[in-house]
Amino acid sequence: MQQDTGTLLGCVFIAGLLLFFVVGSMNIRAKRLRKSEQAMAWTQPRFWRSAPCRVLAIGSSCVEVSPRRACTGLAWSGTEAELREINGALYFEHASSPVCPGSHWCAEEGQECACFGDVVFAPLLFNGARYLLSSQDRKRFSLKSRGTTRCGFDQYGQPYESSDDWSRPSGHCWCTPEEVLQLVKRHGTSLGELGERSNRAQEAFEGIGRPGSGAPLYRGSLAGLNTSLLDVDLRASAEGEEEEDMKGQTTHDSRRRRTYAYTPWALVEVPSQDSAGGGTVTCAYEHGAPGATFGVHTTSGPDTTFWSWGGNEAEEVNKEWVGKLDHSRTTQCYVRIAGDAGRDTCEVGMQPLEELQAHADHALLIANVTLTSLIVITVLVWVGLAFRVS
């Protein structure tokens, strides 16, 4: 009798545990459905045009997902990033964590940064969806470097200090090589302007389906939808990112499990459609906005340097783009023409639009199969439990 009671309690526990998994799977499935709806609205062909884009630079940025901070350990601090030219375009390896148009991580605070160009001191330049450094802070915490610079110190060798109206950041140094600075200058733009254009593209992606966004609604109302294709919040403000990094999170435990997310990007020149000629220089991503596929290329584990398949995936995407370049460094890209950001040529994609929808639908299919399987198993267990009790 006591054995039967123990068996019964064990079956009840298993049945309750299955119910818990069913509820969790339903939540995941709901997220996947929202992502599929968002991808459907974002990739409507009538809101895009194909164009011959001239590629100027290529790389893949990296960010640690939680807590949101720079990917360190991929490259040795103080080592100058290798800058190559492939098929006429500047090419950055993913190990240097380059941010479009080519600002790469070079050192942690207090260490030496090897750089011939501009060095900026900041917790994080780019969080996988948005550029965080304001133009004012970029000027305040930047200096010219012609060799090595001690990270966190100004041109006079003094540490950056706080004042009444701003707080001293903590974290890392980022180098923008002179070749990149000259490239940006030749095309009549700036690092700050490129960051603002990318942020406008991300805002358009996050607002897809809202009234006035220029996108249709599907499967009911998408008006309240403001979800990216990553399960973590990509809409944190710059202040929130800095605040998190200032809690002393600049040290790294090699035993802690980390998740690094990589975002392939390309600095491109999109030709103008009017008779005036010229073009617009902007940062392009796989599907027009940095957050659209953030989380697709990831690496998880205690040693993200060794287990760097996410970085290798992003590197393969970059190599594919380079391989498509013709003798004039031109390849086909996709320019969104809907909304204010579209009119200013802010949203430029390097991959065919249907790939984003296919990825979202595949994730939704897996969630549906998982949920259905759990429901069937749970029902069978509860039916068996009911027969046993009766």
C-alpha cells in the first residue's frame, strides 16, 4: 500500500512537471509567432527595391548578451587589429569585435590600446541593435593615437574625471583606424551620422505594424508589437547600458558561461535614384536593421574564444558578401522605401528578404512541434493517472 502511494505521488509530480513545461512552451510559441508576424510585415517585397551597392568595408560586431557588454577575450588587449583589403573593400576579422564602419575593441580600462587613428573610451559602442555613444560623448572621450594609448586616460595622460553634469564611464577603448576615418570623410559623412542612421533603421523595425509605419497588419493587430528577433530586450537606452557597465562588470570570470551574439555588417554606398547622381553611405545589415537577425549567430559556453562557432558563422556571411563583389566592389543589396527612414535610405539589407521569413517560420515550426508533443504526452500521463486512481 505504501509502495502504491509513493508511485502515485511520483506520477502526480511528473504530470505536474509536464504541465509546467507545457506552459513554458506556450510562452515560447507565442514569442515565435510574434517574430514570424513581424518578419512577414518587414519583408513585404513592395516596400523594398533592389539596388547595386558599392561595398566599402565589411565586418561583424560582437556583444555579450547578458549582461549586455563588450566581447572581450576574442582578441588580446593592446594588439592592433589586422586590417585587410579584399576585393577592394576593407575587411575586419570578427575577433576584433568591429562596429560599423570599423571601430574595433582594443583594450580594457587601464591597459594599452594599439591604434593609429581615433581612440574612444566607452562601456559599449553598440548593443546589437542600437549605437549608444552620443556625438557629445564621442568628442569628450576621444583622442588621436599614433601608436599606443593607455585606455581610460586623456591626451595629457590624466584619467577621465566626472563633473557635475556627466559621469565618468568605465569599461573599454575602441579604435577607429585612420583608413576608416579617411574613408568616411571622403564620402561626406561621420561616425555619429552613421550610428544615427542605423538607429533609425532599428526604430523602423521595432515599430513595424504600428499605425503610420507604412507596413500592413497581419493575423489581427500588430499595433502593439515591438519585439525584435531576440528574446532579450534590445530597446535598452544608452543610459541603461552605461549604468549596467558601471556596476563593476568589467572583470570577467573565465568559468562563467557567456553568450556572445555576432552581427554581420557592411558599409555601403547606395546610388541615388534621381538625376543628380551621387549616393548615400550607410551601414547595411543582413535584412536592413541590426536587430532583425540579432541572436542568429551566437556562441555559448565558458570559453567563447575556443567555441566560437557563432563568430565563424558571421565570418562566413562576410566572406559570402566579399565573394559577390565585382571589379567595381558592387553587389546587389535591398533598400527599404517605406517610412521616413526608408526615404532617407537608412534600411539596407545584404541578404534576400525571404531568408528572414524562412528563419522565423522555422523557429515557429519547432515551437509548434515541441508544444504539440508536450501536450500529447501530458494528456496521456494524466489519463493514465486517472485510470490508476480509479
